[in-house]
Amino acid sequence: SADPYDIFDKPTEHCQPCPRNATCRAGTTLESILVPPGYWRASSSSAVLYECRSLGGEKRCAGGSEAGGNGDGYCETDFIGPECQLCTDGPETRYLVDGDTCEEC
């Protein structure tokens, strides 16, 4: 934790701009950045947001403020992985169809 006097003396060293396409309200920390729908980030310690454009990404990437494991918290139900491009493990093997639907093999 930074010394409060140091923060007031050198605020630009401690306060960073909100990442592009993210929502940062007053008091936002790196961990609490709000990721909009259609975007994904790898973890709550990453300031880089990726747009989920290909393969119906806007439907797979829910956004939010909870990263979950490996960014999976930003994914809609049934999706996991980078930019939510993988189907969740279920009792049956599943694959991605048309970019936003998981189907059984």
C-alpha cells in the first residue's frame, strides 16, 4: 500500500487512466474494473480488454466485474477460455457452432 502523502505528492504515479472500453467509477481499482458486454480480460490483474468480435463474441462475452478463474467470469453460461471461445466441460463432448452455440458431438 502506498503512503497517502506520496499519493498526493505524485498522483500520476499511483492513479492510472481507465483502460480503453472499460468502465471505471470513483474508487475503481484494477481488480474492480467493469468490463462491458462483448469484451473479455484474462484476469482481474490485467488492464487489457479484448473485444470478442469473431465467432459471435458479443453473445459469448458477458463482461462484468468478476474475473473468475482465468477470465471465465466474463463469459456467458456454457463458455470458457480466452475470449470465451471454448465450450464448458459437460458430461458430453461439446463444440462451438456458429460462434455462439455449444452443441453435443
